[in-house]
Amino acid sequence: MSSIRVVSLLEMEPELKGKVAGYFEDEGYCVRSFDGVIPFLEFLKNNPVSLALVGLSEKSEKDVLKLIVRQSPMASVILMTDLSETDVHEMAEGYGILGAVPRSEPVPALKELKDRFEEISGIIESSLKNLPLTD
């Protein structure tokens, strides 16, 4: 992908935020980190971001997902959560999240989801480039 890749990160825990931000920066992403939902959503509103990571905030994960879908419906979302896979599936049903990673050790699982996101993004970019121009 030749364009600047931006990830928006919502996480209140400084250590976890640092680990995740460091991983994405090492992968060539520009990371925008937020402690609160309101500035996070304002950023999404003003900067269409393709990838959003949602961790601990002042709102529940489900509430944040609802707000993201309203604000930036095309964003791919990765949850950082301690919920079981079954609980994540039930909670996120209908929101089309990319996946979830454990808060205790998110970085190894992020690689697979990042790769999947890049694959999907590449297909979309390629498809858009091949659209016929209209009058």
C-alpha cells in the first residue's frame, strides 16, 4: 500500500497503549492514540481511518462499537479485550469487526489481524483503481 496508513487507538492503560502503538509504528503506521471516546470519535469523524483499535475506555466495548459504526461505518475494528471468543462474537454480532486480541498479550495476535486488514485494503484499493471512469 503506497498511501499513509493510519491506525486510531482507544486505550486508557498507558503500558498497553505503548505496546500496541509501538508495534504499529514499527510496521510503518501513523498511530493516533486516545484516552477517551469523545476525542477518538471526533478524530474518526474528521479523518476517515481504515483501522481502529478499541480497548479500555469510559464506555463499554459494545457502546463504543455502536458509536464507531455511526461515525465511521467503513472502519475495520480490532477489539482488545479479556472477553472469551464466544462473548466477543455475541457482543459484536452485526458490527463486522475484524477480530479481537487479548489485552494480556495483544501483539502476537495483532500481526494476523493486521495482515488480514492489509490484504482486504489491498483488494479494495486495486478494485477502485480498476473502476472505469464515467462521464
